[in-house]
Amino acid sequence: MRETVCALHAELVRYNLVAWTAGNVSGRVPGEDLFVIKPSGVPYDELTPESMVVCDLDGNRVSGTYTPSSDTAAHAYIYRHMPHVGGVVHTHSPYASAWAARGEPIPCVLTAMADEFGGDIPVGPFALIGGDEIGKGVVETLTGHRSPAVLMRNHGVFTIGDSPRAAVKAAVMCEDVARTVHLARQLGEPLPLAQDDIDRLYDRYQNVYGQRGSR
């Protein structure tokens, strides 16, 4: 898991989701009450599997020489309260964070949004960094919601997945649709999708699309 989480941070850089040392990926250790997360303030090009930090589900460091991410408490809260989650990602990607700064959900006006998010990308409450208030906001907002992404107001994006890779994919797709819907609004009012169509698209993508045997 150290190797996986370390490698996935390069995807945040590749897709222009982070600047400087902001953002992080974490992954739950299968079969253990532990997760792996990025160290705080270490540049992305200096990350190694050995520099990743292992924490328990209360956010305490149990292995590693570095201090874990300042978002560790939020990740820990999510893992404690959402046992199906295997990966968490946080970014300040620009277009999605612009929606977060407005406190406005991204409306489901694209088939790609229906596929990946099953509806609008919701907005979570404002919360200060450092404690588990952000984690509480993520859990409260996403519980019962099909979206794996939430825009935390005045902050940025948190995504979840059944694996760290799935959470990274959700972060990439969140920024992509945030940009496209923003561009559409410059031209006029985007056309909404009917709820029945959203439901059908979501079901197809989640249960039929792709090579099912390899998932």
C-alpha cells in the first residue's frame, strides 16, 4: 500500500490537480485498522514508498519517520465511519475549487457526470483544517449520495473510492466536469438531464461498462 499510495500522487501532478505540496492520497490497508497517507509538506517529486506514513484509524502515526498530512484526521474520520471506503483523495484542483468557493454544487448536465457521479456533485460545509470536522462534513454529505466526490465549501475537493486508485479517478473526473460545466455556463444555461436518464446512465456505467471480469 505504501508503493500504491506513493505512485498515485504522481497522477495528481499529471492531471494538474495540485500545486506545490498541497493535496494528498491515502489508502486503507486491507484487513487492518490502518491507512497509508502522504507526509506533510514534502514535495511530490521527493515522495518515496518509504516516506509514506502509516496511521491507525484515530489518525495516530504508527509507522514512518515523517509527520503525516495535515488532513490525516479528516481521512481517519472517513475510514472510521465509512468502512466500504478503501481510498481517499484531497485536492485544490482549480475549477472544482472555484465551485467550492461559490458554495455551489456542480449540476448534472453531462452524461459523463451521470456515469461517474450519479447526479450533481454536492457541496459540504465549511470546516477548518487540522481536526476531524472536515471528515465529518464529507461523511455527512456523501452518506446516501451516489457521488464519490464532495466540494467542501471554500476549500476544495474530497473524493472516496473502494481503492485509492478509484478515489484518484473520481478526483480527475470531478475536475474535468467542473471545467466543462463552467465553460458551458459562459455560453449560456446548460441543459439539465432528466432524472430517469441519469439513473439509466449511472446503472449502465457502474454495472455494464468496461471489462467486468477484470474489475
